[in-house]
Amino acid sequence: MRCSADDPPRDLADAAAVSVATVNRVLAGAANVRAPTRLLVQEAAERIGFYGLGTIQSRVAASRPKYRFGVLLLQPHRPFYQNIAAALRRAVAEVTSAEIDLRIEFLEDLSPQNTADRALALAKDCQALCIVAAVHPIVTEAVAQIQARGVHVFALVGQLSATGQVPYIGLDNWKVGRTAAWTFANVCKTPGKIGILLGNPRYRNQEMNEAGFRSYFREMASEFTLLEPLSTFEASAIAQEMTEKLLAEHPDLVGLYISGGGISGALAALRSAGKTEKIVAVGYDLFDVTRSALLDGTMTLVISHPLDRLAHDAMEAMVAACAPISSPANLTRVVPFEIYTRENL
């Protein structure tokens, strides 16, 4: 159906299942029309070819609240965080209830003081902030200062507070750790030693991953030996060195759990030692490096964030927090994780 220029607003009101008065208020840009109703009228106008569509679109755009959101991610050379940034930009483009100015910054220096300083600076011009950071008193104090200004803070990927004072958007890391443990217990041909690489135990997601991992073995597979975790400090070179150390000191190693940053270095060490398909290796997030490792057998399984879902939930939570009407008390969003093997790529 297409309307002509002399069609009355009645046609649009019927198509949108609203009153003519509501259509006239939308056309006039009246403030007393709810945002969902404006969108309903706009969609109906697009569907029937209403002659005043341009006016409606401009009125709807002008009525949307405008927010500036900040996101603080880790090192820009790491594909995982570049992929998160791309997913967040896609999610912003899909938001229809608000106009969002998204500012994404990356932390090269991961020290607590630099993290705190950058977060405080970014929050100055934002209504809401998503942060990926290690838990440290200096960072915790900065988050408290930001919240005291009335800026909403969300922890992305890793929790910043065990009490729920900082809403969290990410995986259930306890389940992630237990799922990784299940893989070793069921794929390793014989029980044996499993090496563990952590980026930094102050990242709460990595700490919870390890806790869930160990809990599974205590409960279900006590015949395995879990070695003490080695820190990679989120660096590929250190991860490679730590993996080489594990292989040299434990020639009977049957598995490697890569629970932190630097995964490319760990995979390089496995390849150079000729351990492709000889050691069960489990790590996180699907990108070019891990995809190649799955295909050539260096990795057995990848547990991955669903990035578009993560980004969508982050935008939804921040918009809800900033909405003028009362927001839900719990803004935490726990997203389901994805599992990849060579066979389902």
C-alpha cells in the first residue's frame, strides 16, 4: 500500500493501530509521546509510504535521548579486544532508542595507576563506562569516584566487584573453567599432568576460570595432576617462555590450559616442540590465531565470547542505566559462551 499526498493521517493511524491524535502529536514533535509509539508510527509510515515520512523520521530522531558512552579495553595489538571494539560499534549502529556517541580507548600500559587515570579521564564526558581491568585497590577507588559523579560503570569480560556494586557483562567464568576441565578429563587418553597459564590472577575472570577448573578435577577427575599456574602477564613472549619451561620440566605433560593472555606465544611453543595433536590444549576466544591452531591440531577446543551478543547486551544495559525512567535493579548480563573444535569451524 502506498499513500498519496492527500491521504489523511487516518490511514497512518490505522496502519499503526493508534489514534489520529497520536499521529498528529508525532508529526508535531510533541514531547508527550512515548518513544516506542513514535517508532511504531515511523515503521507504519515506512510500510505504507506515508507522504510525511521524512518529517516523522526527523521528529523521532530529535526525540531520542543522546548519550556518550566510554569503553576502556586492553592492549590494541590483541585481536580479541579489536574484535570487541568492532562488535561494540556494530551494536551502537543497531540501537534505535537513543543516539549514542561511543568512545573506545585501549590500554597499552596495564598498570593499576594508568588504568585508574585513564578511566577517570574517560568518565569526565560520559554517562556510562565499560571497563576491562584487573582488580586492584587503586582501580577500585577510581571506580568508586566515577560512580560518585553519577556515571554508570560496568565491568566488561571480567568482574570488578564480587558484591554486585559494579554490574558485570560477560561469561559465567566458573562454568567456563569447569567446561575446560571436562574437556581434559574426557579427551586426554590417559590421566597426567596439566599445565596452567594465567595472564594475571587479579583479573577476576581468570581467577574464577581457575577456581572452576580445579573444582571439577577435585570432584570428577582426581587422578589428574594440576600444576601450579604460571603467569604470562598478558604477554605472548612470556607465554611462550612459560610453555617451553613446562615442556622441559614435565616431558609427561598431557594438557595445557591457557586461561590468560599471550595465547599466540603458547601455541608457538607447542608447535616448535612438535607437540601438535600430542598435548590437549584448551584456550579462549576464536580469532585468526586460535582458528589456525584448531585447524592444525595445536588446539583441541576453544571457549569463546559471543562478541555480538556481548556488545548488544553492553549497549542495552548502559542505555537502561541512563534512561530517565527507573532502571532495573540488576543490570548484570551473563551471556552464554560458544565452544569450537576443528570439526565445527
